[in-house]
Amino acid sequence: MSSHEMVARHVTAALDEASARSISRDVVARCLLSEAIRIFREQRSIDDIAAELTAAADNLDDDAPLAFIRP
């Protein structure tokens, strides 16, 4: 099992539990993002975390070419 598969399994379980408690998926996503940032801060600089989040935001559109690829 890959690390992505392991985390995805836990996210699915969290979403299932949240649904049973009438907690929205959006709230779960914000909590997961907060936890990811907390984990990043254990070993990464704030500038590095900001760059990571910016890169993710810049590549949200699946139909657009990746922002870091030059024509």
C-alpha cells in the first residue's frame, strides 16, 4: 500500500464519520488542511510551506497546463 493510499483510506474514514455526525465535508477538508500545515511546521520553514501551498493552488485546474511547465 502506498503512502497516498494509506492516507486516502483514513480520509475516507474521517469523511464517513463526519457524515454520520452531520459535519460537512468542507469542515473536514479545512481541518485536514490545518493538520497538514501543523505537520509541515514541525520540519519546514514558513516560506517553504507557503511555496508548497501556492504550488498546489496554482495547479487546481485539471484542464490547465501545470503552472511550472514552460511552453
